[in-house]
Amino acid sequence: MAIIEEKLTPKEIRILQCLADGEKPSERMRYTPGTVKVYLYYIREKMNVPTTYNAIATAMRQGLID
């Protein structure tokens, strides 16, 4: 598996961290829900995973988020 950190932007990593913390990125980062949905689509594409849950788990395994 490629190193994901090189593929994700800091905003994308913050969105994953929000979700891992049980928070809504749309509230914490003040993005519209539609904007978050688009970011999550690109995150899944970059990480080559089918679900947001898989993206969070992969980011945690690679030490990008806690």
C-alpha cells in the first residue's frame, strides 16, 4: 500500500480526524455537508478504499490520525 500521507491534503486529513473523533466536519470546520461529501469522495479515491470507514481505519493504521 502506498504511503497515504503524500496523497492527502491537510484539509482532507483534518476531515478524517474530525470523523474519527466522532464530530461532524461540517460543524467543526464550517463546511457545507455537500463540500464534506465531495472531500470524502476524493479521499476514498486517493486512498483506493470503498468506504469512509475504511479511509478512517487506514489513516489510523498509518498514523495520520489518532
